[in-house]
Amino acid sequence: MKHVSAILLCAPLLLAACVEPVPVPPPNEPMDQCGASELQYLVGQPGAVLDGMRFSQDVRVIEYGMAVTMDFKADRLNIWLDRRDVIERVVCG
């Protein structure tokens, strides 16, 4: 009787091991609508390189400590500068 009870108690665990896990969908990341992936070469360069560049989309250069709005625009290019005026990040938003 004890063996039957042990088998019945373990049965749900054994069956759970046979169930295929549900795939988790990837997070909803915004598409690269602003072209930031093509401009990653700018990271690490001085902010002065932006002076001679032209962009076809909205660009927001965010200096260190600067206040920015929290609105998100997938087609806007955000270029973040660090304390030394070096480009730290190039992202959409």
C-alpha cells in the first residue's frame, strides 16, 4: 500500500516533466526606425563629430546632466554624451 501511495504522489511530478514548455515570445523591442544601428560607429567618438553631420530624421543630442522629456518617438535618433562630451549611446526613442 505504501508503494502505491508513493507512486501516486510522484505521478504528477513525472507527468510534469513530460510536458513541453510554452515558448516565451521575445520582448516587444521597437524596430530600428531611426537608423541607430547604422550609427553605432559614433560611440566613443567626441561629440564634435556631430557638428558636420546631417540627418534625415529628428535628432536629439542629450548632453550629460541635461533634462529630457520621457516621450518616445521610434523614428527619433537620440545621441547621449557623457561628462567628457564623448558619445556614449546612439539609440532610437
